[in-house]
Amino acid sequence: MIYLSHFEFPDREQEYTFTMGQKRTCYDTCYPFLVLSQHSLRMLDFEPVTILYGGNGSGKTTALNVIAEKLGLERDTLYNRSNFFEDYTRMCSFETVGTIPKGSRIITSDDVFDFMLDLRSINEGIDRRREELFEEYQEAKYSRFQMHSLADYEQLKKVNAARRNTQSKFVRNSLQDNVREHSNGESAFLYFSDKITENGLYLLDEPENSLSPEKQQELLRFLEDSVRFFGCQFVIATHSPFLLSMKGAKIYDLDEEVADVKHWTELGNVRAYYEFFKRYENEFFKE
């Protein structure tokens, strides 16, 4: 499914005209101006899966933030937004096939990280409450409680519960399960599976962060299924070889002086992995 068909960024002449006009101001940067144009990235044509590949500083995250801002997509966390973001996005244009579905969003590594911190905070609160419940159980079970009025009703229920149940069952019945049973990778994957639903446009900024190789491959299958069966379109910034291998993905290499479309096996990052493992191939077959 394609919702966003292409996106056009300002050309060098537009950027030059704007930035020259800012030379007299107190600003020492005009970000996001002059970031994407250094790779002559003028237009992106999208497929159901489009990947922006490149190292740090190549502009792939900037491109995602600009697209998300121009389209008004949902997002959870703040981003590196300068005073010139609106000026820049005003110069951008795009074409869609129909309307962008409600609920379409950008998902960044900061979103996932904040989600995991929230889970950790919840867990810490649960742990503290668990310790309190241990003490409450002992007090309730062995107290000489007498009910004098309806104001004592809640305490009566607690005493009866303590006397009918073991300590562990009393605590379990009074407390929700601790979410810490999930590892960081599992929690990160949980975030993606919760936010990505049917029929939507999703911009993913380095979704491989916090994911093990196994979880990256699981995410790969989830994204492929979301495209094939559930009407999703993805624009992904990544240098994960697993995600770069996604079936049918159109990949823009932003590490080139002039951004170019490549097959995933031609990318420098993937070739480096291949050559490394090829060099040590015999190590994998030792008895």
C-alpha cells in the first residue's frame, strides 16, 4: 500500500537564498537547511517500504523529521527542532494517494527509550508496593481486629483476605504483575507492535536500537507482514543489515555524494559485515 507517493525538498538555490538572508541574524545555524542538499537529495519517491541508509550526519533522521512535520504525523517525544524548521518545511511539497490514514506516526529511538524508562519506573513502584503488602499481610493476619462501624469494612476485607490466603497469593491478588518479565528488547518490540496498526503510514528512525539480532529479524518479519497483509507503508532510517534486506524495499544511500538508489547488498555497511564474516568463515566450521 502506498499513501505517500513522493516528497520534495528545497533545492540549493532556495536554500542559498534563505540562508544568505539569515547571515545578519544572531543565529549560527540554519538547521535543517543545507543538510540534505549536501547529498543533492531533492526528491524521494516512495514504495510500500522505503529505506534511508547512511551513517551519522548523513541526514536520514532529518529527512524523517521534516516529512513527519510537513505531514503533521503523530509523535511521542520532542526532537531537534530549530527556529527554522517551519521555514524549511514550508518550502517542501508532497503528493499522496488519497489521504494519510489517521493514526499514522513517526517512531524514533527516543520514543522506545522513554517507553522502557516508563516501564522501569512502573516496576520500581510495583516493587515498593510489594514490600508494603508483605508488611500489611503480617499485620492483618495476626491482628486482633474487631469491626465497630462501616468505616472498618475495608480493613475487615483485608483481614479476611490475609487469613484465607498465603502471603504470596495475598500479594498477587492485591498487585498487578511486574512488567519486568520483559527484557529491554522485548519491551522495545512491544512498543512497535502496539503503535503499528493496520492501514497506516509509519516513519521509523533506527528501530533496530535496543534490539538483539534475533529481535531485529522478528521486527523484520513483523514489518513485512504489516505491509503484505495489513495495508501499511513504511519509511525507515536504518543501517541494520537485517532491516535493509526487507523484501521489495527501495533503498536510498545517503552516504553517496549524490544520494542514489541501491540494492541492499551494495551498501558499504552490509559489505563490511559480509567481508568480516567471509574472512572468518572457517571459524564457523571448526569441530
